[in-house]
Amino acid sequence: MLPMIRTLAASCLCLAALPVHADEAQIRKVVEAKLGGVRVESVRPAPVKGLFEVQFRTQEGPQIVYTDAQATSIIVGSIYDAKTDRNLTEEQLSKLLAIKFDSLPLEDAVKIKRGSGRRVLAMFSDPHCPACQKFEQELARVDDITIYVFMYPVIHPELAEHSRAIWCSPDRARAWLDLALRGKPPVADGNCETPIDKNLALGAQLGVNATPTLFLANGERLRGGLTTAALQKTLDGVAQPTKPN
């Protein structure tokens, strides 16, 4: 794999002299050879004039690199909009990683509803994941939301019985929040039938390799770590199902 080159600000790139039209065949040939025989799926103009976005797929899902028109250089990293601080690469990857929200087996998730529940979110999360616990603090401040938590004990698989016990609790939502938000282990024994193994298989199928991983109602995927304000803005910008399950 080529060394990573971070593109920190789109406005800092000096590319005016590059050709406008890409030699797609050359780009495919060079990228596939340099990146270990990957298969390029598409070549399209990048958000920065003179660069081209090259999409390919690995076991971890869709990936993006950038080249000039003749593939004399390959840039591995993210393009940021200097004015808005938006990560344009991450936004594009989120679209490529999108799923059909209705395809999720919501019956296998812990359902948490606050207020009207009008904003809908699905989340793969490990209750013992530090990042998940931190995100729960932000999530707790969001009202009028329905959250479907697919318990995904991959960070501390040795504690997977806690997730099973949550499912076997009389109040799953409370048991989840007690553990993930307040650090209080569940009291149920976990001997009932649970969907934990199915959730693990589903996460692997969807390429969920970090927790928490979020799926918006439009199917777009986000990694956790958003602030309350950023999450509310994101949720408000997504069309929600008319009747959350």
C-alpha cells in the first residue's frame, strides 16, 4: 500500500495546470497495480478540480483514492472543504456504504423511544466500548427520537453475556441504558433466546468494523462520536419514516 498523504484543505491544492479529461484506462491500470490487484469500480471527477475519485472495494467495503488525470500520483486520504470543515471523502463513503433501512431486522434490536420518537436511528454498539459509552451521553440529550440498538459485543466479547442479559431483561431499554450509560450491569441471567449471534453476523455482513456505527433513516452510515448538536442537525436533515416500527 502506498504511503498515506493527508489532504487537509481543498483550497491548498494547486492543480490548475492538470488536464481536464481523465485517462480512465490508465488510471484503472495504475491504481489496480499499485494497490495490490484491487478491482477499480469507477472513476469520476473529484470535489477538487483536476483530481479524480477512484472507487474500489476491499473486504472492509468501498474505498476511495484520488489521482490526477494520468495517474502519475495517487493520493490516499481525505479531502476537506476548507470553508465548511466538511470531510468530503467521508460523506462520499457514507453514500457508498448506505443500506436500505427497511432491510434491517429491527425486531432484533433494543428499542429506545423518547418523546414523539419521530427521528429514527439504528446503532450497532458494544455497551463496554468507551467510545459507545461517551456517545450515549450525547445521545441521551436528544429528544423525539427512536433508537434501535443492535447489541454488538465485539470490543469486549468476553462480556457478551451482559448483552444477552439485557435482552432477557423485562425492560430492555432500561437495562441497556443502565449498562451503556450508567455502568450498571444487568441483573437478568441471559438464559433466554437472544439475537446476539445474529447481530454479530449481520454486522460482519454490513462491514461494521467500528462501534458505535450508526445508520440513518435514509440508509446512510455514520460512525459515532458526534456531538448532540451535530447529531440533531444530521437527524433533522434526513427524511424520516412516516411510521417508525
